[in-house]
Amino acid sequence: MKTLGNILLLVAKDIRLELRTKQGVVTMTVFSILTVLLLAFAFEPGREETEWIGPGLLWIAFTFAGTIGLETTQTSEREEGALEVLRMSPVGRGSLYVGKLVANVILLSVVELITLPLFAVLFNFEVLPMLTQLLTVQFFGTIGFAAVGTILAAVTSYTKLRGVLLPVVLFPMIVPVLLAAVEATAAAFRGDPMTGALRLLIVYDIVFVTTGVLLFGSVLEE
């Protein structure tokens, strides 16, 4: 119970910091909207084309916006001195990681929930019949993305080239998550079973979250 309480306090801290600065969500939302707008005007696909290229375009918007959001929130936390406080706190390093992971998933999910209706309108694609499947894929895909992004954002936050370095190290690491998420989203778009891709995505989530819990302490101590 104490561990759960610590995690909830950390999540609340990160959410309050975001509500005060309003940098992460605003930046991610604007970037995600612009990405979807540009892709919609560039491709102008019909329904059949959207079923095939839409999942990839959607996750491109999520990934780029999420990367910017991770770097922005980490920078804000560093400037506020929160990283040094976390390093000196008696809270378990695994709890610190899970708290930051949950907060990042919440913030990323807010942006995705704003982006999805805009995608449906611009691409003239009906998402309501498959909304449950799409939200399920987004949830597990966001966990996988945030699991890797949270620890890598902490690693790169100590470097001078953090804004450039984070995408360079993040994108190769999240390829398995993105491939599984795109495949599951494509299956949902076509009305096909997405069980296999979704199971693979969940396996990736478990592996990456476990790795983050084990390694986050070492990252903070470096």
C-alpha cells in the first residue's frame, strides 16, 4: 500500500506540474494536430486508402507529438529541480519510474483522444464502430511508447544535445511497439481480428516496463 501511495503521489506531482506550466500537453496537441492536417492534405485518401495507410499516419502523429512532449516535460522538471529531489528521495526507484510512466501515459492519452476525432473528420473515416478496439490499441501502444520514452528521456536529460538525442535513441527502440500498434490498428480499421498483434503489443509492454523498473535507478544515479 505504501508503494501504491508513493506512485499516486508522484503521478499527482507530475500532473500538477503540467497543469501549472501547460507546456507538454499544449505542445503535443498543437504538433499532433498540425501533423494530421499536413498528412490529410498531402494524401487526401479515400476510405479504402485510409484503411491501409491511416494506421501508419495516425501513429506517426502520436509518435512525433509524444517525443516532443517527453522532452518538454523532462526539461520542465529539470528546470524546476524536481530531478535532483527525486534522486535524493527515499522512494524506491521502481516506484519513481512507474509514477512517471503513469503520468506520461495520462498526458499522451489526452493528446491522442483529441487527435483521433480530428483524424476521423479530416480523413472522412468513421471510427465509432471500432472505437473500443482503437482505444484498446492506443492504450497499450501508449504504454509501450511511454515505457521506453520515460527512461530514455531521463537518460538524455543530462546531455547538452537532449533535444536532438532523444529522437535518435528513442525511435529505433520503439520500432517493435509501433509495428505491433500499427498492425493492430489496421486490423481494427478493416474489421479484422487484431488478437495476434494486440497480444504481441502487450508482450512488448511487459518487457519494456519491466526493463524500465529495473534500470531506472541506475539512470538516476548516473
